[in-house]
Amino acid sequence: MAVLKVIEVLANSEKSWEDATRKAVKHASKSVKNIRSVYVQDQSASVKDGEVADFRVNLKITFEVN
């Protein structure tokens, strides 16, 4: 039987929501092992001078606990 844990992670990117998601998973995987899935809970963007400045994601990362 596997025991899974969920953590919440916030990330941003100047490129896209997808890039922010990839960055979050890559960074989390440095300290969290056995990542199984990621759920994008929320997306937003900041605007500066009438342009999108960066894309933000709020993720839930699920990983297996040994």
C-alpha cells in the first residue's frame, strides 16, 4: 500500500503557465522524491504597463512517502 502526500507550490514564469509548472516540478524534485503527479489548482498573471509581466501557477504536487 502506498502512502501519498500533497504539498502546495507557487511558481512563476515570464514565458507561460506551462513553463511555470515545469519550473515548479523541477525545483521541487530537488528535495522531494517520488513525485507522482501535479495538479494545477490556479493560474494568474501579473500585468505591468498594459502587458503581461509574468504567469503564475498554484500547484498541488503529489508524491509517495517511503
